[in-house]
Amino acid sequence: MNSEAIQQTGATVANTNTNLSELPYLTMGASFLIGLAIGYVIKKSFKLMLFLLGISLILIFFLEYKHIVTVNEDQLLGMVDSMSAAFSQFVIFLKERISQIKVSGTLSAVAGFLIGIKMG
């Protein structure tokens, strides 16, 4: 009796393993995948922008410390503000584009966008 229960349980585990091997995103709709990709790209590009800004500021501050360059703080703040404005325009463009998806796919596109933000 125990061997039959073990065989039945083993069959269930084997069936579960084959179902788990499928990617859940392959069964989602196109609007979800578009939202997922856009959310992922936004988060990764924001991280990349912050990384490059940090490296640039460290280099500028180091060169100022060594008296190789002088930093005009107003221009530095203006540069950071312009980069921030450019990124926010990029995000606004993508959000507007997502909102133009048909009403039936909007909810899944927003869900994909939020999951993409979380994954990125």
C-alpha cells in the first residue's frame, strides 16, 4: 500500500516538474509583455543614468581636489537638472505610449509595466 502511494506521489511530482519548466510569461498577452519590457528598460536606464552621473561627479570632484579643474557649481547643477528633465521626458513618452494601447490590454500592460519595474 505504501509503495502505491509513493508511486502516485512520484507521478504527481514528475507532472509538477514539467509544468514548472514552462515560463509563465510565454502565456501572457502581447500588451503585458510590452508593459513588462518598458518597465524593465525604464528601471535599468534609470540605474545606468545614476551610475554614470555618480562616476562623472566623482571624477569631477577628484580633479577639483587635485586643482586640475575648477567647478562652477551653478553649471554642474544645471547639467544635473537637464539630465533629469531629459529622463523624465523619456518616461512621460513611454507612459503616453502605453496608454494608447486598446482598453482591453491596458490593464495587462500596466501590470506588466509594474512587474518590469519590480524586476529591473
